[in-house]
Amino acid sequence: MDLKNKQRIFLSIFFFLSGFSFSTWASRIPTLKTFFGYNEAEMGSVLLAMPVSSLIGLPISGWLIARYDSRIPLSIAFGLNAIALAFIGLAQSTLSLIAAVCVFSFTMRIFSIAVNTQAIALQKQFDKKILGSFHGLWSTGGIAGVGFCTLMIATNVPIEQHLAIVSLICFTITIFSFPYLLKNDRTKEGNKLILGKPDPYILYLGLLIFFAAVCEGGMFDWSGIYFREVLHVRIFTYGYLIFMICMAISRFLSDQVIEKIGMPTTFLLSSLLIVAGIGLAVSIPTFWTAMAGFSLAGLGTASVVPMTYALAGTSKKYSPGLAISIIATYATVGMLVGPPLIGYLAHAFGLRTSFVAFAIAGFVFIPISQLFFRQQSRESQQELTT
């Protein structure tokens, strides 16, 4: 096996494991809510700690990737992330829970920038598109994590044992996989952030990923609670599971879909699927209509993040690592706004009504993506005339 395919395999393992780890945390949020006796607003406030700590990790991740090969912050951050996951399960107070969640989110942000930087660098060695498949594996890991969580809940395995098992798996595989990641991928140019008027190219991509993060992060954190408290389903992971399955399917197909219909049409399709899915789940709150609605929302949400990262990697102003770090700031703010916003809206108007926010976030993909592609066209024309 040649080197680039071996590197693709081990990078794929990390995408899969990060999805597995994150969905393990998200699937257990209802358990934590019940254990601590939080209402929706209190749960929203706890979830607020995650994007705040993630935002703190952004400038550090950009500095680390500019200074070291990305495999180093990738592996160290994911190893610490696994340890933090175990401590979430051991938390006995709100303070200890928030501390563990902050470390989990902080290290996940550094890992996310590093792993996507590796993916974009590796993409340059392949003629066909492979970025969608990496994000598809993240969603597949999410499905496996939700499935494993469902098994743990069904067999009454305590949360501390469940999270410790996942932590051990992630930590062990991180140590084993480190030598096989891409080396010498530091970019010497475009690593300095230029202050001043926002670059429209990056700004529009940032807004797209912001609203995608509102949808994706909110669905991750609240779908289980929606199924338990609105639909009264005992095994509350069904909605999250179908959402993740459809995200994985969409991401594996996204490279082929983009080749056939192009990115502008794919953004439009994503928007329509999210609006239709959330509309169905909210307007007819039964188990099967919610499953169908969450499926459509998963199909629509999935391709936005890999498309946006791929477009960021083509920035003329910044290196791929820094461009991803910048738009990841918008994603983090989306995570900052989304889950807590749903909590506060749910507390004020009811959880079912609060989910309309996801449909609104999905709808705005249409005007923002159109603005982005007009900007991209203008920049291409300027290059031809200079």
C-alpha cells in the first residue's frame, strides 16, 4: 500500500473516532439533565460552557498548526479529549461537570482544526474528491456512538462506565495511529491573520458554517431531549441516531452530488431539506413523522460543513490551516448560540416551538450562498484581468 492511502486510512480512523466520542457525549446529555435535575434553561447554561471554551481554543489551535506539523496538536488534543470524556461521566457537581465539558470542548476544537488541515493537505495528493468521505466517517462514528449508547442505556450501564470505555478506546487508538499521520504539512505562507475589513470570501463562508453549526449543534444536543420530553420515547436516542445515519449517507454521497449538480445547487438543496424536515417534525409531533423529519434535516445539514471547509482551503489570502481556523470561529459562535438558544426558547415557549429556529437557520443558506458564489466569481474575473 502506498503512503498516501495508508495516511488516508489512519486519518479516517480519527474522523470516525471523533464522531464516536462526540456522539457519546451528546447522547448522554438527557442522562446528565436528569441526574442533576436541570430544567431546559439550566441545561442550556451548562451547554454554553462548551462553545465558550471552544472559542478560547481557536487562536491556540491556529498558533499550534503554524508552529508544528498538524499531527502533533491533533494527537495530543485528542488524547486529552478522551480523558475529559471520562471525567464528564464522573462529575458529581455542576462545577466539576462544567470543568470537564470545557476541557472536552477545548481539546476537540484544537483536534478539529488539526484533522481538517490534514485532510485538505492530503486531498491535494488525490485526483478525486475525498473530503466528503472524511466527514462521512465522522458521521458514521457518530452513528456507532449513538448505537453503542443505545445499547448502554437499554442494558442499564451507568454513564461513568460507558464514558470510561469510550475514553479508553479513543486514547489507545490515538497512541497507535500517531506514526501513520501526514508529516511536514506546515504552511510557511498565509499564517498571519490580517486585521481590518473582513475578507468577503471568508466572511460568507463563516456565515454559512455559523448557521450550519446552529442546526447541527442544536440537533446534537436537543434531539434526545425532544424525543423523551415531547414524544415521550423511553429509548430517547432514536431521533439522534436517524439524524446521524442520514448525515453519514449524505456526506458519503456529497462528493458525487457536488460533481453532478455543483455546490450552489447543493447549498440550495441542503436548505430546502432542513426546512422541510424541521417543519414536518414540529407540525406533526409523532414518533414516525419526527423520525422522517430528523432524517431530512440530517440529509440537509450534512454537506454544508465539508463544502465550506473545502472552499476555505482555496482561499487566496490565507493558508488552509488559518482559513479553517477563521471560519471555525464562526462555527464555534454558532455552537455558542444554538444549543443555549434552544434551551432558553424551550423554557419560554416549549421545546417543540423552539425547534423552528433550526428551520430559520437552514433557510438562510440560500441568500448567503448566493452572495458567496457571486463574490467567488468576482475574484476569478479579477484574477483573469490582472
